[in-house]
Amino acid sequence: MNGHVPSPPLEPLLQDSDPGMHLTKGKSHTHRIILHADMDSFYASVEMREHPDLKGKPVVIGADPREGSGRGVVCTCSYEARKYGVRSAMPISHAYQLCPHAVFLPPRFAVYSRTSERVMAILHGYAEKFEQVSIDEAYLDLSYLEDFTDAEQIARQIKEEIHLSEQLSCSIGIGPGKVVAKIASDLQKPGGLVVITPGQIKEILYPLPVSRIPGVGRKTGEALVQRGISTVGDLAEADIQQLMGVLGRWAVPLQKLARGIDDSEVREHTDSKSISREVTFETDIDSPSVILETLEGMARELGKDLAERNLFARTVTVKIRFADFATFSRSRSLPCPTRDIRAILSAARDLALPLISKNRVRLAGLRLSSLSHVDRNQTTIGEFCG
């Protein structure tokens, strides 16, 4: 994350890590493999992409500093600004005092939101399950790979696709659970890729400051350090009675997180942000016509869903997984929202054709996003744009 959103309080995070919530649910994977993707200095990076002359300069997104007398806070800032001590959620007046020569810009949330939609469409295409947790941060369940080396290759592919399509960088962490993956994604920012396997928990996590565990805020961290618990390893190996004296009922789940034990699921959101269909073929398919027919069937099903819910879609995403589990997703934003099956299918075919001639296909998927409600009589892209 950019840091523009305050760290979550301890209690909600630990509730999400309830050991009673297990992944199984019909899955037969031998390993849990969770990927956490975190866009690097997202707002500032988008601004630098839009205005290349800003690259290399300290950029601060937030309220008007008014030469040090402004009110409001910093939303986020570039890494160049962070070198001067500027941080997210800092009073904008203080940021100006630290770095008066920075470029101060007001946030453009509509631009960031549109960019986020495209990035999340790319990420969603690789996941068995997908959970967007902020405008610039998401978890992907890659347990279908059953191998951390393969997951690392997928992560490199994701980073390359985001860079090529959006000219942005992200940091990625991979681990056996959400918390470990999140910690990993923060270890080599910006642009990092860190994999922590179950066998590397002690080697990598234990030397880290206890504050690295998401949800351990300043006060909790200080209370632990006062009792000689300064690292993740100290917390993992501490006497549980001592911990309960500091953390109360959160002592047990927090110690489990320190030990890398985290069964919290990657949760698909079921709101109206997107609708999708996927088909895993019984045998790998090398016939483009069969794959296109499958996408056509999905387009018709999704078109019916849109009509029943009086929704229109603007973004079409095709997902293709090959026999070797390499996964590609391609997205296109239509000129206007539509539920015209012809427009959806045309976009899907254009996105799929460059992919499906390369290799045997294991899975095909189609997703519609950027959903909106418009006049129910406007059913085609031509009518809506006219």
C-alpha cells in the first residue's frame, strides 16, 4: 500500500485470522500459496506516469500546503519525498516544512480508480480466488500451482504485464498465508518480489521487528518491547502467559501469526463490481474454435446476468490458462457501458485470439467489470453512446 490508509487495528485483523476459518472447502491442494500484490506509491506513480517530467522529483499527493500553513494531510508521496521524512497521513504543513521544494498535487481519485480497475483486472486473471483490499492492494490464491517456484514465475509474469500495460511497478510477496505474504511484499519495496516458503519462516520472519506484523501498532509494539519482545521470533517463542498480560485474548492468535500460522481465506467479494465465468476443460484444448465457442457461451450467460440485474459493463477481461499453468489475462475498456452480447463477444475474441494459438489451453474465463446502472431501454453500445 501507499500508506495513505492507516494500519488496521489489531482486533479486526486477528478476527480475520481466526484458525477456525480454513481453506479446505472442497480443495485438495497440498500447499496454500498466497500472493500479495501492492502497487508502489500508487497515486504518486500514476501522476509521474501522466507527467513524465515529475520522475525523480519528490512528489506529494494531498491537501494544498499553502506554504506551510495549509490544513489537511498527505495522501501518499513518492519514494523521493520519503527520503526527506514525508509520510502518508502526515499533516501537510509538516510535509512542507520537511520538503518545501516538493511538487504538491491534489489527488485525482477518478484517474486512480480507473487505473486501479485495469490493474485489478490483470491480477484477477491469475487467481484461483481474488480479494481486493484497497485501491492498490490485493491477495491472490495461487494454491492451484502447488509449487512456490511456479508461483514465483507467475509473480514475475504479473509484474511484467502490469509494467507493460500500465507503466507502473508493484511489490509482490508470496507465502503460505495472507499475513506472511503481506509482510513479504513490504521487504523489498519498491518493485520487490519476496517468496517465503513454510520452511523459511524462522529464517526470514523471526529476525524482523515485531512491528512488521500487520496490526501491531505503535502502542502494542512499545508494550511488547518493554517486556523484551522486540522481534517476530521473540513473539513466536514468548511465554503465552506473559503475552496474555500484554495482549489479552489476542495473545494466542498473534503468536500464531508470528509463527507463520495463518488460515484466513482469500475472500472473493460478491458485490456488483464484476461478474465472471470460467471453464476448466476435462482435457487440454488446442482448438481455437472450441475456445471461442466456449467464450461465446460465457458471453451469453453474462449478458443474461446483466439484463436480469439491469447492469451494464464497460470492461471485458479474458483469462487463459495453459497446460503448464502459465496464466494470461487481457482486458479492454469499451467506449461506453453495454450489455450487448455482440460487443462483449467481439472484445473477448480480439483479446483471446493472440493467446490461444500458442499452446494447449487448460482453462478459459471471461469477466465483465466496471458495472453500472443506466436506462434499461439503452441495450446496445450504439444506443448508449448515441
